[in-house]
Amino acid sequence: ADSTLNYIGYTEGDNIYTGGVDLVVCDGFVGNVSLKSSEGVAKLFRHYLGHSFKRNIFTRLAGLIAMPVLNHFRSSLDPRNYNGAGFLGLRGIVVKSHGGADIYAFENAIHMAKKEVMTNVPEHIAQGVEKHFANRGEA
């Protein structure tokens, strides 16, 4: 079938991080395990990195010099900056926030919902699906 989608079929979990795929579709259980495992690895990495910089005076000095880079890196990985996942395929807008979200993360989820309202996401999805099936002669 002709499609503008770049469907590659089944993929390995490491492709989520290596850029091999932009979207992974899975059931809720698998998605939650993937997400929670990723969060755990990030916390573990932060823990050991912090301990590594506190070993002695030289590693503390190296940590002080590296602090701007480490802060930028931490900020880019902060899940609070990416809180708010839109549920697709619905007639309206539903944005799911993380259960452990703080006020900053919840604010980002509200911004995500506002952005979906302003750009009329459900209508764009409906038009895209309609166009896809019309091109296939199934409309």
C-alpha cells in the first residue's frame, strides 16, 4: 500500500534512544515498563555520576568546572519538561499527566493541552486519516 508513513515494523527497545524510530506503538503495560525503566536508569546514572564527582578534591574541582554542562544535560533530561502526553484517536483533547508530577510538570501538561487546542489536533488527525483512506480507495 502507498503511504507517506515510514513504517518499519517490529523494533528493538534500544531504537527508542538511538534515533532508529520516532514513534513506538505498544500496549499500556509495555509502555509503562519502558518508561519506568528509563526513568530508573536516568536516576541511577545521576546517582553514580554525583558520587564519582565527590570522590576527592580533584574530582570535586572537575565537577565544579563541568557544572554548566552537567546542569544543561540534567535539564534536557528532566521529565518535568516533557510532561503531558496527548491521547490520539479521540474526538476531543485528553492530555495525560504523570502521576508523580509536581506543579512545574503539571503546568507543562496544561501548556501541551493548550497547544493541542490552539492547533486543533483532533481535526488534523481526522483529516489525515480520511485522506489516507481516500488515497487507498477505502473511504
